[in-house]
Amino acid sequence: MVNLTLYEAMGGEAGIRRLVEVFYPIVVADPDLGPHFPADIRPVQEKQFMFLTQFFGGPALYTEEYGHPMMRARHMHIPLTLKLSQAWLRCMSQALAETGMDPELSRIVMERLSAPAHHFINTPE
Ligand code: HEM
């Protein structure tokens, strides 16, 4: 069997692009998450496209543009609780389902994202 990266399995550039396009409207509409995001979501969406591309094994777009990801540090100005972390993961799970991602692949993607999502928690409930 061909050994694909998760990036390739998720549909490469088009697949990640579609995922972030579906994900952010869900995030912005979430009553807990929405207020933490800027009114113009497009720059965040584009950065997330670049980050997830490299996170899942595609080209290092984010690092080329912004340097070391230091993602926990980049979330430090957000009072990030367990509740917010779970809300973010729930939105991602919904986005994966809405894009029609294969359920087994979605499970792996969620497993990979839940580690950083919990690592970014910086505020007690
Ligand atoms: C755990 C729950 C999370 C919350 C509440 C959250 C919230 C946010 C917010 C509010 C921003 C915008 C910051 C700003 O414009 O000032 C942001 C940016 C970002 N987030 Fe998250 N995030 C979470 C998890 C994650 C995870 C798991 C990843 C990836 C593994 C991620 C990747 C990013 C990226 C790449 C950016 C853009 C960073 C930059 O400014 O260069 N986030 N996040």
C-alpha cells in the first residue's frame, strides 16, 4: 500500500483549504469561541491553512512565512480553558464531518489535533 502523509490523505492543498473554509464559520458562530476571534477572520483562516498544511506533513508554508510556529506562545493572549479547548475540537470534528472526510481519517486527524489543543490550555476553568 502506498504510504501517504496525512496531508495527502486529506486531499492536499484543496482538502486543507476546504477544511479551514468550513471550520472558521463554525468557530465564529460558536458562543464561547466566536468572541475571541477578530472580526475579519480571513487572516486567521489563511494562517491556519498554512499551519495545518505543515502540521499534517505538507510543505512548511507557515514556518517559511512566520518562523517557528511556537503555537502555545501564540495562544497565550487568549484565556484558554479546557472548555474552550473542547469547543475548538468539537468545531473541528463538525467541520471534518461536513467536508465528508472519511471517518477513520477524521478520527486520526482529531487524535493528532487534540494533543496541541490540550497543550494550549493556559487558564483554569
Ligand atoms: C484549543 C483551543 C483553541 C483556541 C480557543 C484557539 C483560538 C485562537 C484564536 C482566538 C486565534 C486568533 C488569535 C489572534 O488573531 O489574535 C488563533 C490563532 C491561531 N490558531 Fe488557534 N486556537 C485553539 C487551538 C488551536 C490548535 C489546536 C491549532 C493547531 C494545531 C491552532 C492554530 C492556530 C493558528 C495557526 C493560528 C494563527 C496564529 C498566528 O497568528 O500566526 N489553534 N487561535
